[in-house]
Amino acid sequence: MRTKFYTCLSVVLMLLLSAGFALAQDVQVSGTVLDETGTPIPGVSILLKGTTRGTTTDLDGKYSIAGPSTGVLVFSFIGYTTLEETIGNRSKIDVSLNPDLSDLEEVVVVGYGTQKKSQLTGAISSVGSKEIQELPIVDARQALQGRAAGVDVTQAGSKPGTAPQVRIRGRRSFNASNEPLYVIDGIPTAGGLEDINPQDITSMEVLKDASATAIYGSRGANGVVLITTKRGSTGKTVVSVDSYYGINSELGQIEVFDGPGFAEYKRESRRATGAYPEGPSTPEADARIFEPVELDGIATGRSTDYVGGLMRTGSIQSHQIGVSGGNEKTTFFISGNYFRDVGVIQNQDFTRGTFRINLDHQLNKKVRIGTSTLVTYSKRNGENFNPIGGALQENPLGKPFDDEGNLIFLPTSDGLRTNPFAEIVPGAQLDETYRTRIFNSIYLNWEIAKGLTYRFNFGPDLTIRRSGRFTGSQTNARRGGDATGSVDDRFNLNYTIENILTYDKKLGTDHNINVTLLQSFQQDKFEQSTISVLGIPAPSQLYHRLGDASQITGANTNLIEWALLSYMARANYGYKGKYLLTATIRADGSSRFGENNRFGYFPSVAFGWNMHEEGFIKNSSWIDQMKFRVSYGSIGNQAINPYQTQPLLGRTSYAWAGGGTAAFGYRPNTIGNPDLRWETSTTFNTGLDFSIFKNRIFGTVEYYVTTTSDLLAPQPLPNSTGFGGFTTNIGKTQNRGVELTLSTLNIEKGDFVWSTDLIFTRNREEILELPNGDDIAAGRFIGQPLTVFYDLKKVGIWQLDEADVAQSFGDKPGEIKIQDTNGDGRINSLDRVFIGSAVPDFSMGMTNRFSFKGIDFSFFIFGRFGSTIRSAFHDNFNSLFGRYNNLAVDYWTPNNPTNLYPRPNQNQERPKYNTSMSYFDGTFVKVRNINLGYTLGPDALKKIGFASLRIYTSIQNPFIFSEYRSVHKGIDPETFIDGEQGVEGGVVNANIAPPVVQYTFGINAKF
């Protein structure tokens, strides 16, 4: 045994000595990389051709690398033409790179590798660090909005810590998830992006068609977002400081009646029923309908702004220190970040601290290892807390404080309406969520032979989440009752193991072959324990000693596990750089399906043609680059809850005759379906990448059709079966769309440069098949989007001269007039029509950038057009029956014959056909960001000892242009398409935080 050990050790030593001898034959080369003006370029990639050995230039454009005299150095940098230099007998090689505005030469991450855009055959959009860091954002997904064609990003409200919703090329599924897959440094994540610091990100690539996403199989059914974080480079150590601070204020306020307006509104609700005389108000008539505190408010002119009293000036700040550097053996990037977002509503804030270390080490000429490690800790206050709804309904004539300034819990005699200011008394409400996450990407890269590489990836992802909630006695929820508390603890461990084999070979001068083989395994374990109690003895205990409570109202634990085993093969072939072919096959086996259909097989094929290499275009005076692409393939979706294939039991109780103690047993609770099979999306995609007029205009046009079959969805059953339904495969949907990405260099004259980036997305979402035709109960209709608003249509308000016609419908003047769709003289469910859908007709984003010497200025505009929204504000706060405060709408009276809103009526808790008032055009245009910065020149930097310094100021969200806001007293028409995070799909939540305008000031410095 010992002999065997020493033999192995001798072999290892010989290999290491051989590697050292080989390295000793290398020539050490150094130099400087300059741009076309002679300015050094930091961050240029220098790669020893045919190897994985490489480096990057430092802040002064300098580099150093070792290689054989026969070796070739490849210099590449985004925006510049790639340059190759043979080492020969030179020890110093200085080069100048020429600008190349066309992004077709840009190198992008494609999943399990990188490629030049000119060699891509799939549909991929890319967002770089410049776009990401232009916005002070908490979540990297926010940077995709209006920056990546085909990607619909929506943010509902401004509550700190709220994640945006992302949909790539529409929705495909009724019940399975429509969320894309996020891959961070090569590791698919199941924990979301809210823990990732955006300032650590180098680029985000969005894979959209089947050819691009098929390598991730079922996990990429809804598109894939690849995130690459910053890494170190050789050269001197660089310290960077990126810091900003900003203040937030609400962008407008929901307008409700003030004191005098409420008084008149209440009077009008009584005039409608004859309880208040027509004509001007009188003290005698007021005394009959107003209580003493209201009469006092009218007499003294009291008008309490409860909403304003709950608001404050918010703030946002981020402070980051990064250190990067290394040598030819080891490179590193280390960063620490502190982020805090304080909302404009009291008791709402989000704080996050992150630490990242990315290491890469070259063991020898063949083996490279590395890791990306993220540790994050965050605290969120007020995730489920928002007192705005109560404040909007509170009577402004009430008295919130007594003469000594003490809070009055009931400002009026209405027992259902407590003082909204009681919600923000310290200790009255507590809603905290603590989250700790450790995310790793660990790799080993082994160059087995020339062109043959093996890579091992291991990605453990651990998340621990703890939520605590306390609701005191003196709150609207308890109204003097016992205090309640709850704790929700969650533990999630997800890990991925991947084995990747890549073969890259050039055959002669015309043929290139690249083959990638993958075996992957992912497993997820989720544990949860919850407890809720009633009767906490001391408010100071909050939720920390729930065992002292008088009653346990709920306690539960849960365990959910799933696993995914995958195999993938991808082959890329190129002929003369003109004709490109990609073929992919992926096999996924999911534990979420039964043995009958556990594995799904998903192929794709794509073709690319670099037309500009053809003779009939190559000599064109205005076409610089042009590539045609076409792809076709299938992807599966398994994003349903585990255990849907199995029949599950539920606990039940049985009461014995004679009143004995109940016995507990178990009964069938759900129907399993062992024949559940993969939801499958088949996509046809064609695209054209182009660059014209000396690279002054370049971009991409895409057209796609995605058809999804075997949809995973619940199927209802008759109640007589004892079950509500079961999950099965039903129906078919389709998405068709056009995308445009366009960049233009408008002016380049001397030191002045003006460029524009434009994104256009149009997607048509449609249900093609349902098992039993239209499913009205579920809101699904063939030929319509996956979710629609199907309701009675308001066409106005009945006027005085229409009294007879109104009476024939059972209505009267001042009430809502509904469209009699079928013309039968009656209004009922048969008159419902399609009001619209939250899916927009199209969306656009435009960024304009200007620079002059050291000054840079940019602004970003984003808009969604043609969607329909349902406003819960106009459901909950537009009851018009004179008891609670109301949106300050233009309501009908005999002297104000408007067609907008009906007459207040104390006998109607809500207006007749009230839901018809809540649908609005969701079109909006937002100025998302205005940014002004100044970068110091070399002379000034030398005096203060900085390598670079930029100071800037920006304004986020200063303007929202929308009819919903300007005409209908709304707040913000931007909302989720799918229901998520307590917000219904297409619905502006009645309790949502208002939009904010944000003013920030910051610096970017390097030493």
C-alpha cells in the first residue's frame, strides 16, 4: 500500500516538474493597450490563443503575460475590433485598438460557455454593467425593464424590498410558474435575485428562443437570465468606492375628500334618498345627519389629512467598497456593500448587507479552479403592513387627537373605523423578516488536451428566513381585543452538481466544431415551521415569547423536496464563419412527475448566416454586418408544486355520539394524477442582426411563435365527488411577437457624442384550446389572453332626460348605465363582454446618452401601451354611500350631470354595477431616470491621487403620464400581469405604496 502511495506521489511530482519546465520556456511579455486617441484602456482581455491562459489590463492600460515565442496574443474589448499579435522574440508589445461600434463582435455568455454575437444562432438580449448601474436599484431585474426586448418587467408600488415580476415573451402556463430561470455564475438558482447586489454584476444575458434556452431544459421553459458577476484581473490591486445617497418623496397623493368635500358628499348621499333637503345646506338639516364631532369639524373647519400624516420623506443609500487584482496565478474580486431603502410610508424599510469574494487560481497550465461566494443578510420591515387603506376611508371631520395631543382611538362614533395614526404608534405593529443567504459557485476547469476541456460545477445555495408579526390591541385589526403574534421560520437548501465536457476543434481553415456534453443534478429541500397565538400578555414581548400567550391558534411544520436529473448535448458547427449550425438535445427527469412520465426530451436546432461575408454584400458601401438566424425547438416545464401526482391525506375529526371527546383521523384530501406529463413549449424564431452606415446604426429584429401544449392546470370536479378538482394536462396556448433592438450614433463631432438605444416589444398571448370550450368560471376563453377582464361594460350615467329608459332597466337617473350587449332589454350575466387584459399591446424603452469632454448626461423613458387594469382603489374607496371617506371623484348630481361616476346614495353600500367603474386604460409613459455626471480628467486625478473619479446626480421616476392618474384619481397604473406577492394580476392593489420620485447623489472612485 505504501509502495503504491509513493509511486503515485512520484508521478504527481514529475508532472508538476514538467509543468514548471514548460512554464520556464515561456517568454514574459508586457505592454500597454491604447484606444484610437492614445488613451490607455483598462479591462482589455488578453488571451493566449488556443489556451485558457489570459489576463486583463489595469487602470493604466498595462498588462503582463507569459507565453511561448510561437504564441499569439488576442486583445479584445467590448466596442473595439479584436486584434491578434504573435509574440516572437518580443518582450514588450504595445497595441492600439480601433473602435467597433457594432455589438456583433461583442462576446456574450450563452450558457456553459461564451460566444461572439456574430457566431450566435439563438435569440439573446444583453444588458451590461453600464445600464445596471445607471439606476439606484435594489433588485437587478429592475435594470431589464425597457433595456431588453421581449422582456416585460413590472414593479407594483414602491414598498421597500418588493421584487419586480419578469415575463419573457409572454405567459405560457395557467398554473405552472411563468418565472424565468436565473443562473448566477453558471449555477441555476431557486432563491431569487433579491439577495444579489446589482453593483457586483458585470452583465445579464437573456436567453429567449428554444435554441438558446434548450441547454437548460425544463428550467428554461420561460426563458433564462444569465448573470455574470465581476472577477479580478492581473496587475496592481485596484480599490473602488461606489456610493450614493438619495431622498424619496411621494409622486402625487391619492386624492380623497377633504372636510368640506366630505360634508357635501355625505349630504348628497342623503338627498338621493330624501333624507336631506335639496338646495344649499343649513345648520338645522346638518344637525339631523352629522354627529357632534362632525358638526364641530364643520364649524371649526377641521380637515384631517390622515394619508399625509402616515407619510414621510424616504431615503435610499448604497455604499460599496471593492478590491480586485491578482497575478498570472491568482486573481480576486472582493466587495462589501451596505444598502438601505426607507419607504415613504412609516414602518416600511429594507436593509441589506452583502459580502462577495470571487477567486480564480491557475494550478498549472491545465487546471484552473475558482469560486464565487456571496453572503447576504437582510431585514425587511412592513412586508404585510400598510395603513394607507384605512387612512383613505377615515372621516376627515373626525378628531384624531384631544386638546392635550393624546391620540383618540375612535375619532368618530363609527366603531369599524379606528384612528389610522394608531397603526404607527411604536410597538403597535411589528412585521419583520430576516433573511440570510449563502450562495456559492465552485468550479474546476481541466484542459485535458488541446481543444478538450472538462469542467466541474458545484453550487450550494442556502437560505434561512424568519418572519415575526405582532399586532397590538389598539389597532384596527384588533379594535381593543387581545394582541396576536406569529412566527414563520423557513429553511431552504438547494444545490447543483454539473459535469461538462467541451470539445473545440478547427478543421483546416474553413470548419469549426464545438461540442458540449452535460450531466447535471439539482436537489431542493424546503422546511417550514409556523406558530400563531392570541392573547400575548405584555405588548413588550412582541412575538418573542409566544409560549406565554393564552391561546395557540395555529401550529404547523412542512417539508417539501424535489430533484432534477438532466443530460444535454449541444453541437455548434461553423463554415468559413458564414454558415452556422447549432443542434441541442436535453433530457430532464423530474421527481415532480410520476414514473409514467418522469423524463422529458427536448430538442432544438438553429441556423445562422453571416450574409455580410457573401460577395454580393461584402463590398456594400452601407452594410457593415448582417446576419440572418432561424431556430426551432421544444422546451418542457415542470414548475408545479411537488406531490401533485400523489393522492394526499388530510386530518379530520369525528364527534362521538353523546358529546364525547372528538377523535382525529385522516381522510383523502387530494386526488393524485400519476399520468401528469411535461408541459411543452415549441418555439419558431427568426431574427436579423445588422450594422449599417459605418456602424452608426445597429440592432436586431426578431419574430417568434411559441405554442405550449399539455398545460398543467387544475381541472374542477363536481362537488358531489368530495373534491374540488385535480391537476392534469389541458389545453394549448400561443405567444406571437415582434422585437426590435436599435442603437444609433446620432452625432459624433469633436468631444460631443449623442447616442440612442431603443427597445420595442409586441407580444400576442392567446388560448388556442381548452378541453370543454370556454371556461367562464375560471376566466379562460379561447382566442383571448390567459387572463382577461370579463364583466358588464359601463357606458355612462343615466341622465334626467333618460328616466323612462332607465326605469325599463330597473334603474334611475344618477345610476350607472350598462351596455345591453344582447339587446334583450335586461341587464344580466349574458351582457358581459371582454373589457381587456393586463397584457399590453406593446412596450417601449428609450435611452439617450450625451457626452461632452468630462460631462455625461442621459435619460431613460419607458412606456407600456394598450393594457387594461382593474383599480382596487375604485372598488374599495369609491363606495359613494356617505359613511366612509371616498376618492374625490366627479360624481353625478342633478346640477352636475357628469357621465363619470354615479350619485352618492346612503341606501347603497356600493353603487349598482360598481365593478364596472374599476376598469381603466393602463397605458403609461414614465421618465425612469435622468442622470448627470462629471468625470475628472487626468491632470485633476493626478493632483488628488485618484485613478478615476466620477461624481453624479440623478432623478428617478420624476414623471408618470397616464390618464388613470390625471383623470381618474389613480396612483400608478404599473402592476403585475400575474398575481404575486399579495397583488392580483392586472389589479392595482388598494393598499399599495404610492410611486415615489427619487433624488440621488453619488460618486464612483478608483484608487
